[in-house]
Amino acid sequence: MIDLSLSDRYIYNYHKVEGFSLKQKYQARIYVTLRPSVLDPAGTAVQSGLAHMGYTDVESVRIGKYIEVSLSATDETEAHKQLDVMCDQLFANPVIENYRVELGDGS
């Protein structure tokens, strides 16, 4: 029998075939950026604005997205797989954007 008084970091799910499976909470930070070959008109506009404000030493600006996701998975590999699917299907347009995932402990 599993002691359900373990740390709040874990979630227990009962599956009829597998029995109990232990899932850990993860906190993901996702950075989505345009591919280097894609023009960034928003970045160009911000760079121009900075130049007008006197920041003439700024050489380039690229605009992207930052996303935080809390999720549960049996291990880090499964968490990365889930996040890759989320990024490919929703968070990023794989044709014009790259993404980077940083995965940390969710506690």
C-alpha cells in the first residue's frame, strides 16, 4: 500500500491496468522566437524607437513569446514529450518559429 501522506509534489492516479502510478509536478518555461531567417518587423520598430530615445548602440532587437506551463508527468522525458507536442501544435508555428523549453521542479 502506498503512503498517501508523501510530499505534495506527487499526484497519485489509479489506473485499472497499471495500478498506482506516481506523477511528479514540473514547471516549464518556454521561449518562442522567430527563426533567424524570418524578418521581425516588430523588433525593427522597437529598435527604431530605442534609437529615437537615444539608445543608438542597440544593434538589433528580436521579439518573441515567453510561456509558463505547470504539468504533471511520470518523469522528465514524458514531460518534455508533452511539451514538445504542445509547442508544435499550439505555442509555436514550426515553419517560422523556434522554441526552447526549460523544465524545472514544480514544487
